[in-house]
Amino acid sequence: MDNLILPTKNTWCPGCGNFGIQNVLREVISQNDREKTVLVTGIGCHGKIADYFNVNSFYSLHGRAIPSAVGIKMGNEELQVICSVGDGDAYNEGIAHLIHAAKRNSNITVVVHNNRVFALTVKQATSTSPKEFVGSTTPKGGVEEPINPMDVMLSTGASFVARGYVGKPEQLTRIISEGVKHRGFSFIEVLQPCVAWLNTYESYNEKTYEMEEEFLPLQEAREKAREWDYNNGGEIPLGVFYREEKPTIEEQVGEVSFVDTKEILEKSK
Ligand SMILES: Cc1ncc(C[n+]2csc(CCOP(=O)(O)OP(=O)(O)O)c2C)c(N)n1
Ligand code: SF4
Ligand SMILES: [Mg+2]
């Protein structure tokens, strides 16, 4: 027994895609130095993963998991920082943080539990909900086009960009393991069906396929990212779209020297 799952009561709906991500992360964390692993989460159904794992964790504010993770990594480069975030968390509330962490090439791994809905707060449309999604904020169906986060990440400097699906757990394990090993900002979008509000299992089982390429040059990766437009049009490629070696923010900034606030307060007396 790896003792990685706590005996806490699990409140995810039976069949929720989050179980698939939990299984994969369990495998990945058990392959790594557990003492040096930190799991940082947002708020939402996905965030409960911090309650279920017996690993160092930080339950952040909604939309603020990524800056928390960047700060933890900056403070101690030896830590392996994995950030579990929701689509509402990373693509709505916290999208500025996602973009800037990618731009800085912070050496963290971001795993997006993309169920394409604000699930915990009972069915509001997010940035990747299908256009005509009927939810509690769009009772007659939405009017906005979804964004394409893969393309956003490729255009803002993420040095590892990948997509997996909980229905293809072996490939997802490989992708997340590679993302964790990658030196630089790793962005992994995981298609995670929400059986309560947007059950996409059938459609994903039919439309997803595993890419043959190990990874692609940037322009081809961007074209590949546009193959699926999040409005359920077209086939859905899975795999590592892009990877690049370049200096991380932590290497460039060097050691952080913390300000001793106690000393400052003493001096100001
Ligand atoms: C700043 C802030 N805004 C809104 C909320 C309310 N809230 C809590 S969970 C949640 C939905 C989260 O959606 P998502 O990130 O997609 O996670 P999921 O529940 O789908 O896993 C919202 C809107 C909050 N807690 N804090
Ligand atoms: S509401 Fe959706 S995301 Fe939340 S636990 Fe249930 S199935 Fe999973
Ligand atoms: Mg969500």
C-alpha cells in the first residue's frame, strides 16, 4: 500500500471524471519523491482532491492556485509543485495567472480538470462550455463562443502543452509524468466529464484520438490545437502538442531572500 489516499469521506458523484485524475496522480506521485511533492488546488469539485491525498497540499482561493504554486516553487526550488485546477478556476477567475505563469516559464505542473462547467456551484457556464450550454446562468442557452486554452497556452509561452482524457488513463499517466519531469511550465488539460451537469463520456469516447507525434513544432502545434473548437466540432487530439527547453523564471531570478518583517517592525519602533 502506498498510503497515498486518505480515509476521508469522498463526496464526488459516482462516475465523476475526477476519480480518473486522482488515480493517475496517485500513480505519478508514487513514482516521485513524495516528501518533496506539493499539491496546490483551486476551489471546486476538483479542489477536493487535496482532501483525499495524503501529501503536502495547499488549498488555495478560487482562481489563485497558480500564483500560490509559483510562490511555493520560487521559495523552494527543490519542491515538485503540481497544481490541480478547474476550468472555471484557471480559464475564468484565474486566467491572468495562468497566462503569466506560462509567460514566466515557472517550473510547475498545471493539471486542469476541464469539465467545462462551474460544477460545485451547480452548473454555470465557463470559458470552455459549449456555446449553447444550458446552465443556471444561461437558462436559454449561451451566446458566447468558448475559448481554446491550448492555443492560448501555445501563444503565451508555455514550454510543455498537452491534453489527455480520463477515459484513456495509460496515456494520461504518461503525459502527466512527462509534464512533471519537464523543466519549465507544464500545462496539461484533462478532459474530465462531469456526470451531473455535462456528461461528455460518450462524445469523448467517440471523438478523442491519440496523436502519433511525440510533439510538434510550434506552428503545427497551434494548428493541431485548433482541430477541436470546444463546440464539439471535429476530432479531439490527445497527447503532447508542444515542448521546448528554455530558462525558467526560478533559474533566472536566483535565490529568493525573504524580508524579515520582525526586524523591520523592531527598527520602526
Ligand atoms: C473568488 C471566488 N469566486 C467564486 C467562488 C464560488 N465558487 C466556488 S467553487 C466555484 C466553481 C468552480 O468551478 P471550477 O473551477 O470549474 O471547478 P469544478 O467545481 O468544476 O471542479 C465557484 C464559482 C469562490 N469560492 N471564490
Ligand atoms: S458535480 Fe460533476 S464534477 Fe462535481 S463531483 Fe459531481 S460529477 Fe464530479
Ligand atoms: Mg469545472
